[in-house]
Amino acid sequence: MHRWLRAEGRGAVEESLHSLAALFPRGLFDDALPPLVLRHQLYSLVPARTAVDQHLNSMKEEGLVRLFQLGFDTDAFGVVFTEDYKAKVVEAVAGKESEALVRRFLDSVLTPCADISYDTVRMMQDFGFRDADITQLVGAGVLTVRDAGSWWLAVPGAGRFMKAFLRGRKAVLALIQKARYREVLLAELQSRRPPRAVRLGLPYHIHDLIGAQLVRCIPSTSGTLLRLADT
């Protein structure tokens, strides 16, 4: 499963993003969420972090992907393909009172503006939304409050993902913590039956732990060892 892509070009980043998105368990969330990838998961496949960030930013500016602040860490960002995001947002509000407003937001804000957050000036003066409109967009889940007068772009229903993600991360870390020397062969970990808390799948979490530098990859004669980073 785990393989470093030594290339640092955009193609390597796009390939990695598609590979990680394919690991996302759509059925777990009744196919209501777009495939969510954490930015740092890309670092597990393309170790040149600066190059990853640069190419990802280019893709964001071109409108191919959107980034989201996930809340559990200031440097934790989710990445989704823009078309997947739009499709799931439209599905989420179909037939609801907020549908027309959300569609207007997608057309007039999301499409031309690659920002991950918006303030009162932009929303009201640049895009023509009123206080009541913004409140409705927050209620629809496409915005969340950042602070007084500003909002993060959001994925409707992402709270379900975050709950599963954090529980799964904790469970996989516990597996390694309990192992001798607090390390485990990658191949052995992949072959194990995951704990019940690991609902997103072991591969998804392994890329998380490596990319977030919570574990270190140690070459050995038996294969790659995953060792807790604080040991």
C-alpha cells in the first residue's frame, strides 16, 4: 500500500490525491459526503512537502480542488475535488428552503473565489449576501463560524467524518503503542483485522499517521517499520 512517489511534479500530487480519495469509504456516510482527503496524507506519498503545498495551491486557484479547515488542529486541512463538493452540497439541499440560496452561493462565491474563508465585507459588499442569508448558509452547512464577522467554507455533514476520523486515529495509535518497542511492521499492520473504531479503514489512517509525522518510517530487513514518533 505505502509507496513513496519520488517525483515532486504536479502529476505525482494529482495521482496521490486520486489514490487517497479512492480510499474514502463513501458508503460509511451513505454517500452523502465528497471523498475527503487530509492535506498531510499527501505527504505520506510525496515527501516533498513544499512541492505538495505549491501544486495543491495551484489546483485550488484553478478551481480543481477546495481546501477546508477541519478544526481539530490549526494546520489540519481537508481537500476535496470541487466538482465532488458541489455535487454533494446540491444533493444535501435538494428540495429544501435553502436550495436556491446555496446554489447562488456555489455560483457566485465558490466558483470565482478560491478562498477557504470569507469575511463580512466580502460576503455582503462583494457578493451581495445579507445577514439572514449568511445565517441560512451556516444552517445549510456550507459555512461555519470562524470568528466574529468571518466564516470558514465547510462540508455539510463533515462532523460525522471528523468523529470517525479522530476515533480511528486514536485506535491505530493505540495498536502501535501496545506493540513491543512501540513499533510495528507496516506489512503486519496492514494484514491485521482493524479494531471496530477504525471505520475509515486502516490504509486511510496509515497515510494519516505517516503524513502527520505521528509515526516514523524505519527501513529494516523485514520491511518498513512504523515507530511512534516520540520514541
